[in-house]
Amino acid sequence: MDELIHIGIAVVEQDGRFLVGERTGTTPLAGYSEFPGGKVQAGEQPAAAAVRECLEETGLAVTIRGNYPGCRHQYDHGLLQLHFFDCTPVEPTHPPKSPFRWVDRDQLANLSFPPANRELLALLGGENLA
């Protein structure tokens, strides 16, 4: 059985737009859209991981307003426990680092997210999955 890997994910929303990137290269789930986030480090809480990863990946500092229901999903590359956090930028937004960009809520349905994002996307109003 695979070791459970905890992932903190920042669902960053401001003025009806969400911060979304694209997984590139040969990483697991390459080609899918994603919200900023990554692995929870030893001794770190999932919320702290989400905030840290968002800053590292996008250059934007965020604060957590709340959380969305998490989920557990088995992928070929491992068993993941996803922790989704409702976040907002700390300061007025500037363009995020590539490959992240701001996407209108109604455009979420036009993007392909990994299967584990199904319930979250339904809550946000975008339900498209590859």
C-alpha cells in the first residue's frame, strides 16, 4: 500500500477570478490545470504548506479565509490526501509567475483539472474533467 502524501492547496480567489496554473514537463499529471500547492513538509501543517507553496510557485502572498472539503485520491504515482484552502492575496494583486494566471470563475469549466479536484470544482462552479 502506498504511503499517504498530504498536499496543501491554495484556492486563491479575488474578484471572482481564481489563480490557476498548468502542470508542465514530465511531472505527474503534466498537462492538467492546477491550483497552487504542494507536499506538506515534516512538522508543517497543511494550511502552512498551502501558503508557502503559493508564494514559492506564484510569487503571491496569501491569507487563508477558510477551507473547502478535502479528499483522498489514489493516483498511479501515490495516494494523496488533498487539503483545499480558501485564500485571498495579502496585497493588491500583481501578475503571478508563469505558468500561473488569473482565470474567471466561468472559465474554470473550460480547463482540465485532475480527477481529485471534481468535488472542489463543483463547489466553485467549474466541473470539467479530462
